[in-house]
Amino acid sequence: MTTSPLSGMVYIVGAGPGDPELLTMKAQRLLAQADVILFADSLVPKSVLEGVRPDAELIRTAHKTLEEILPLLTDRVRAGKSVVRLHSGDPCLYGAVQEQMYALLDADIPFEVVPGISAFQAASARLRVELTLPGLVQSIILTRISGRTQVPETEELAGLAAHQASLCLYLSARHVAQAQQELLQHYAPSTPVAVCFRLGWPDERIWLVPLAEMTTITQQENLIRTTLYVISPALAAATVPPEIARLGNIATLNQTRSRLYNPDHSHLFRPAQS
């Protein structure tokens, strides 16, 4: 099957957490067809680029500023080329994408955004757990702690922790002791925490520990970047594979069941069974 050439525009593409098999079909197609690919080389592994055209121009951006990146996008599109701007994870989360979209609009450069899988989704899959268990937790919070990038006062971690939801903490490994202190104001010390390092990469590592040991394992393993924390009572029900380390006194949970597939529960497509 042949595909039409890509239009001369910018495609802002989510590369997912790192595993090339977690690219969407659309992301794979765009990468295979694009004339130019700008990628965050500190966050996107080389394996994600294995299907690109041999003659595609590959531009690394980890060392570049926005002012250096924008002319690379605009000049090539004005020359009639298709450009993929490849970001890790999903473009809607912590990717400094909005400023690029504003600049492209100002320059009258057409663009499209293509979503990707986020690290919290990959973590849930690797841990073999649902983060929204009936009767236990029905909300997921994606956040970070204040550091060089400040968090609004209304979103301070301790306030969000009060909900005791499934909380996914990005970009916080350098401030893990402060994060643990704020989380412990509302979560029990035995609440399970998944410490996820470089999800989807060949050197991926995951530890399941009680919240009280979140700082200890982070410092022991010298985790300072590319680390996601998932704090959730739902993790007590995780059916983790044997390669994931379970450490410390982690809370456990009896099996829970949803109403959806219960025989005494009726809905539009199935009457209750007597």
C-alpha cells in the first residue's frame, strides 16, 4: 500500500515513554515519511528513530534553545518540507510545547499535534494494575513538586495529596524528600509507591515500596532524573511481575470487583441475571 507524501508542515508528535513499540501507528507513519525530524535526544532513545527514511534530516535539540529551534522548523516548512517535532511521552504533559505552538501560529506555519502514551500509562501496564479501582479510588492526579519550575499555590502537593487519589508525580526526583514529607500528611506510610526509572528504555527499573521508603530508594539508587512516582492505594492490588522489586512493608488489598460485569448488575446492553 502506498501513502501520500506528507504536507509541508510541522507535526508535533508524542514518542511515548521510550519503547518504540509503544509509538502510535500515526507516529510511526509520520516518522517513516518525514523529511526532517527534530527530536529531544536526551529523552527519546535512538531505537524510536529506526524506521525513519535514510535521507531524512535528523536534528538533535537537547542542547538548543527555543530561539534556535524555531528557525529550524519554520525555514524547512517554508522550503516545502515536512517536519516532525518529536517529544517524549505525550505533548500535553511537561513538554514545553505550548510556546512552540504560539510561535508557529505567529509565523503562520501550519502544524498538527499527535498524542503519545504517557509514562503513567506505561507504569500502570508494567505493574499490571488499574489505577481506578471501584470503591477505593476513582481519580488520577498528574502533577509535579515545585522546583526550578514553580507550581501554583493552589496545586501544592500536600493539598493534592489530601484527595488520596492515584497520584502520579513527574519531574520530582531531585526534591523527593520534600515530596515524601508532603505526601505523608495525607497518605499512610505503608501506602504503595511505584518508583519508575526510564520506563520503556532498555535500562528500565521499577521498585514497589511503601511511601515511608520513597526517599531512601531514590537516594540509594541515585535517581535524579527520568523518574516517575506513582502513589496510590490501588497499587496494593497490583499483580506485579517477578522482575519488579517489592521492598518494605507495603499495604495489601483484597481483590475488588467492579459492578459492570457483576451478574446482578443491569445496564443498557445486559439485564441482571437472577
